[in-house]
Amino acid sequence: MEQKYIPGDVEQKWQAFWEDTKTFRVTEDTVKQKYYLLEMFPYPSGRIHMGHVRNYSIGDVVGRFKRMRGFNVMHPMGWDAFGMPAENAAIQNRSHPAQWTYENIDYMRGQLKKLGLSYDWDRELATCNVAYYRWEQKIFLEMFRRGLAYKKTSFVNWCPRCETVLANEQVEDGGCWRCDSEVKQKELDQWFFRITDYAEELLEWTHKLPGWPERVLTMQRNWIGKSFGCEIDFARDNGSGTIKVFTTRQDTLFGATFMSLAPEHPLAMDLTTPDRQHEVSAFIESVRKTDRIKRTAEDFEKEGVFTGSYCINPVTLVQMPIYLANFVLMDYGTGAVMAVPTHDQRDFEFAARYGLPLRVVIQPEGETIEPAMMTEAYTESGVMANSGQFDGMKSDDAKEAIADYLQSKGIGTKTINFRLRDWGISRQRYWGNPIPVIYCDACGVVPVPEKDLPVELPVDVLFTGEGGSPLARLESFINVPCPVCGKPARRESDTMDTFVQSSWYFLRYCCPDSHDAPLDRSKVDYWMSVDQYIGGIEHAVLHLLYARFFTKVLRDMGYVSCDEPFTNLLTQGMVIKDGAKMSKSKGNVVDPNALIEKYGADTARLFSLFAAPPEKDLDWSDKGVEGSFRFLNRVWKLVHDRLETVRNAGPVDISSLDGEERTLRRSVHKTIRKVTEDLDERFHFNTAIAAVMELLNTLQAFDATTPQSGPIVKEALDSLILMLSPFVPHISEELWQHLGHTDRLSDAVWPEYDRNAAVDEELLIVVQVNGKLRSKITVAAETPEETIKAAALADEKVQPFLIGVQIRKVICVPGKLVNIVAG
RNA sequence: GCGAGAGUGGCGGAAUUGGCAGACGCACCAGACUUAGGAUCUGGCACCGUAAGGUAUAGGAGUUCAAGUCUCCUCUCUCGCACCA
């Protein structure tokens, strides 16, 4: 009597088994080789989506495969649980963010368990739990002590109605994404992490991470943006001080005819002459109103205003008018630029608009440019001109020479500049980790003493949606005696950016129950670094850069030994349907629950692994899902059809196999080799699955009445199930049991292939004439090259192409092809 | 603009070191079983051609006995950065 494949029953049974026996719990084991496998933890938004299914299915295959290969696999899961949506939901539902978050976590944990993922749930953590964030506060204090956390004023996007800071991506067309009010640039006192201290090391290591995709490394390098240049001092023409600029093009110094300053430049008003006051103030105000996104768009009109002051070009002694310009950024370089309109496109446009002089100082090889003929700046390298003693030099060489000259004259210094800015972590929100600092009128900024940690988020908070941080309004939280002098003081009401939590969660997984320190070094050192990290490309810069930074900081504090957190990184592609990323607004969302309900988790996993290689986008196809389901049904049916054949089968007697049996066995061992290589070295899950499908096809066609069918088919089925188990663990466990195994598949060992069995006895040799396929011949494996050549030349399909031509050469690629060159 | 990646049947995708282009799956077509099938099984399936054969990996050149794969040029698309001085 044949059983039917009912995924729901099978999956429930094995999920309960794995959970009850804690199959995937791990501890440090010095005998086995460790393997730390990690997927990016999710934000508990409510329910999982197909992107999660894909991400975690990929991870699970790797985890189960490595486990079968004998590794001590740590595979944890947790929740990136602080963040704005919880707060918004709380305002909407008049509830508490914690309630919303924990309910979501419970629901999503259930969903993940329904996917049969091999997590060690004993290591689960949620970043909103005080047991987690308290340690982050301690780390913060240590960073504060080391000067790595500091406060400074900076401009931020500010919604006056919501009374909160907005991230750049939350500003839409200059308005607040929530209430549409005009977003202002507001100067606020904010906490920062000094990531720039690590810029050099972060950059350097991008060249020492061979396990990372090149494009992620490139993005990080661009983000860090190291550039070599000079800082040059330009004296005011009235002798009252100097203005410092940064340039990478000191070779164009002789062409600098005016100067541009950022409107926010501290000297802006000082430089402004009384008659220009009105105009300049108006300009500064209008720039300040424009949001940063608009202002930095390429097609934004270059505008400026003359301050009325001048400075002196230190090499030409030409008087240069000083402008404020909207395209000069205060937070890059020194906020002041020497303008060379002939060799910089922006300066060219600016000069054209305001009628400023041009002076060509670099001529292209074999050409002469006149300012009057120029329609755009010449930005390439060339030969120096109009540049005093540097004339005739190649501009690339002049860069170094002019830098040396400036340095020797004390006018400038060679400098290295980074685009990377310090990481602003202050958020005027409730649902985050409170920054453990107290402000005292007498003592200033006072860190919360460690004995007073944690600063817990108060529970009795009202979420009215009236704007501003709920913490700032909560007197019972804000008012606190100063830890130093005991006088009344105020608590910091800002919380930390949620990227802070995700910058070290992978370390905490190593020792989730460390109760007296953020990290337990011996455990962390056993598990770190993460051997394989898997997640979306959208985190290529921010999260991955912050996590690298934190690892280095914690290393310098003595918490960990490794320099880098993630040895290998896999960035998986998006899940696409009908040509677009799945989204509610597009209406092309596939709900994992419905999918599991209808086909089971195994099918959902199988399809998301089979349809595309992991790093590419996956095109969702409902028909394709059915194909995967069909395949599992065929596997189920085949196993049951062959149960009689396989019953009581002993070991294979290799010496007495007949031809067909040997052929089947060869397919089995070749498949094992292929699947092992695809999983181990390449993460080519789609081709590995394809190979197993082929084996199924072969097995189905095999006539199971030969003398040794029992042992041979049993070996084939066992191997097939073993190979499928990382992809579709539930049905595999079940069929493994049906095949009569008393051990659990989750404890089984990955099959080894038999080299001898995988070798072909006969080889198919392709015969080409002048590179064109003309025939195929079959020869025994050990046939000497000369015999193969002779057979190829004598082949009847080849013969007609050799008539009337002279054979010049015969190329023989052993085991593959013969190419007859004739003409 | 700069940087990275990609372009292969009707579709998703294979082709690991330069060596049979299109594995595997989807869709489609035909057949079998069936009262019936949107279940299952068998076979077919790049294009042109009755065939022999020819043509095909975005387009063009090149290297090679042999190119999807290597080199150069052009086009298209995707992603990232983008007034960074």
C-alpha cells in the first residue's frame, strides 16, 4: 500500500523532532573544526517575506551540508528589534512598541520554524532586550572614554512638525515623508562615533578580504574615498589671516583665479564686506533651506555670491575674489576650494555665470587651448604651461613637484583626505538604546557610571504621535541627580541608531548568556570570525562597514582577537516577480505562509534554491514552484516503488556487477562528486539540484530486476536522499526512515564518492574537421591516442569531408575530442 | 560622469581549465493510461532546410587547430557612487 506525500504531516513531525532533541544546539568543541554560519538577522516587521525565505534557505543548505561534513556548525538567529516602525505602530494602535515587537517576533519565529531551518535557538537574541542593549551601553561608555564617542553640532534634516530628525531617505521632495512639512536643515548637538579614526585600516583590509564580492569591496572603498592632495593656505589680500583649501589638483594651482567657500563656512560672514551683507545673508539662508539631496543633485544650478573680499594666489600673486558657492560642501576637505575654471567643470560653469577670468595652465599633448575657445574645462592631464618653473613638465609629475615646492615654502602640506565621515548615532526617538549620558550644569557631560547601568527604557510612556521624542518629555526619566556632584541634572534623551545593535550581534551570538560582560572572550575567540555571512546587497556599505568598524574597536578594547568579522560574504539577489521587486504596492507579493500551506516548506526551499544561483535575482514563477513540488512527489514515489527491491539488501559486491548495474553506480558516484563540489566550493545550488534530478531520471529508468539490483538501488537511493537533505530536510528525514534506517538523517554523514566507480569505462570522443563537429565515436577508456586518431580518420561520417583535401594536423584532446585540420 | 556587473532558446537558467552550446526545470507539442484530467508516464522541443547540411551565445573585429569563455571596439541593460575640489 503506497503512502501519499503529505508535506504538512512530514514537516510537522520532523520539526518537532529537531526541536525536542535540540539537534542543532552547539557548544565549543576543540576536536571538531568550527564553522560559524550567519545570515543577516531580520527586522521583526510582522511577517517574513520571500527574501527571507531565500536568504535563510541558502544559509540552511550551507549549514546542514557543513554539519554532515563533520564541522561544528554554529547557526544562530535573532532579531534586529529596535527601530521606527514599532514606534509608528504604537502611535497608530495606542499600544507599546515592545508589545508590537515581541508579538511580531513570536509570530515570525513560528514562521522560521515552519521552514525547518537548522538554528541553534538557544542562542536567540533580540536587540531590544535589556539583556542585550545593556552591554552596548557599556561598550558606548568605553568608546566615550577612548574618545571614540563624542558630541558635536551638525546639520541634520529636521521636520518641525514631527520634531524629529529624518534620515536622508526619509526626505521626499524637500518634505517630510509622514506629514509633508518642509524639511529644515537644523543644527543639532549629536553623538558621533569616530569611525574616521579607522578609515585607513578599514580601507586597507578591503584588499585582504578575498572571500568578499569585489563589488562590495569597491563600494566600501568608494565610500571611504581616500584621496591624496594638498592643503594650501591662501592669504587674505588685506593681510588679515589665511584661508585653507584642500585640493587634489595642486598641478592647476597657477590657474586658480577665484575662491569658493561653502555657505556654512565659519569665515563666511567675516569675509563679507558691509555693502554685501544683505545679499550674502539671503544667499546663505536660501541654501540652508534647500535639502541636501536636492543641493547635491548633479543638474542643480551652480550659484554663488561674492563676499566682497579677496585673497592672493600664493604662486601667481593674482588677486582672487572670494565667493560663496552652493556646490561647495562644508563637510568635505576644508569647506573651501581654490577655483580653477579652465580645468574643473564646476568652476568653469561658475566662472561663465559670474564672468570670472580663465587661465590655462595645462595643455593637452600636441594642442594649444585658448581660454576664449573653451566650451568646457580641460580636466585631463597634459603639459604644464603658464606655471613658472614648472612649465613643460608633465602635469602628473608636476603634482608631486608642486606639492614639494609648497611644502618647502611653508604655504601648503601634502595631505590625505577621506570622504568617510564620522557616524552620527543620535536619534530623537524612543524605541532604541538610550545613550547612557547625563548633563549637569556644573560638571558638563557625565557618563552614567557603570554600576548604574543599564539605563533602561522606561515602560510608562505615552505614544501620542505629537512629535518629539517621548523620552524627552518624560520628567521621571529625564530628571536625575548628577553622578559626580549630586545636583539635579538631565539625562540624555536621544537613543542610538539601530545600526549600532547590528554592528556586534554576531559577537554576542557566541556567548548569548554572558552575564557579567558584553562578551566572553574565550568563546568569541573560538567561534570568530564568521566563516560565511549571507545577506542582501543593500547592506553592502552601511551595516557591513559599521560591523567591521565595531569589530576593530572591540579588538582594540581587548574583547576579541580577530581583525575582521566576516571571512566570506555571500550577497544574495532580490526576489523578483513580473519584472519587479516584490512589493505591496505592485501587488506581486508571494506570501510564504500560503506557499508552505499549499506545497510545504521543502518545496518553497527547493524552488528558491533551484530557480537561480544565489547571487543573482530570482524570478518567481508559480509554475516553477509546481515543478519543484512535482519533483519531490517523484522522489517520494520512487522510494516507495523500490522499497521491495531494497528490502534486506546487503552491501554492493563491486566485483560481480553487470554492465547496467555498473552504469547506474557510476551515475550515483558522479552525482555525488558533482553535488559535493557544487556545494563545497561554489555554492551552485541550482546545478547541484539539477544533478540530483538527473540521477532521479536515471534511477527511474533503471530496470530493477538484475541480480544485484537490491544493493545497487539501495546505495543509489540512500545517496540521493543524503544529497537532497540539505535542500529539503523534512521529506529526506522521512524517506530515510522509510528506507529502513534507524539513525536520524540529521546525524548522517555526507556520502563520499568512489573514485573508481565514477570513472567512465567508455569515452565519447567528438570528431571535428576544421573545428566543425562531424561525428562522435566511442572508445574504451584506456585507448591510446594513436588508435583514437586512426578511428577518427576512418570514421564513415568523417570520410566525406576528407576527400580531395590534405590532412595537415590532427589534434587530440585526451578523453574529449579529435580535431582534424585539413585544407 | 566614475566604478562594478551582466547580455545565451518562448521563459528561468547550464556549459568548473578555451574543447559536443542549450544540462536541469518551466511552457509548449504529440502519444499512453483514463469516464475525465489542470494527475501520472513516454517521446519531441534553438533557428533555417524535405534532406544533406547550414546558421546561432547583444553587434563588429582579432588571437587560436578550436572562442559563450581570451583581446580590442561598439551597443544595451542593471547596480553602486555621484558637484568629493
